[in-house]
Amino acid sequence: MRKIVPPRLVGPYLTGQRDVLAGYVYRAADLTFTDAFDALGLGFEGSEFTPDTTEFYVICWSARAFDSYQARSTGEYFIEPMAIPVGAALLRVSDAGDELIAEYDGLVWLQVGV
């Protein structure tokens, strides 16, 4: 599963100020970078994303049977607040591909190359 993270929240996640996921998520296999803006409706009023966004961040994890994923008609799923799963990864996503930024060990984010 993947959750798009606004750039302003990357720091709070990495520093432990934010430790839950909630809202709309999608399956990694369902979407490419170029489709994301329109498919996920990222152009809503007040959004930090624009049609010319060149990259965005996602937290990704393996879906678990006991997590509550509520399917939406757009191919997205909705999740109630849940703790970040152990082994989750924070990625920078662009047309060039996915770049691993950090992995979550259950307590802290371990940044790659730091």
C-alpha cells in the first residue's frame, strides 16, 4: 500500500512527530507516477500538489489482513488512523523511479545514507 505524503509532513514523519497513517491510500501496482495527480485527485483546492509536480513522497508498506481498508470507487482505499507498520518505507517518487529515503523499524525512521 502507498500513502502520499505532502512535502511539509516528511520532516515530522522522519523526526517522530508524526507516527500514524490515515486517509486515502492506494495499491502500489495500481498507479504510475504520471497518473497519480489526476487519478488520486491531488488538484483539490488548497492542495500542495500541482499538475507540474516533478516528485512526491509516499510511505509504503505491505497490506496486512487485520488492517481495515475501505474500498472507494476510484481505486483508492481509506484507512482509519493506524500506527505506521514496522518495515514501512518512505520513498521519493518521480518519473525516474522510486528512491528509498528511510525505513521504519517500529520506533524510528532509519534514513538511508545518513
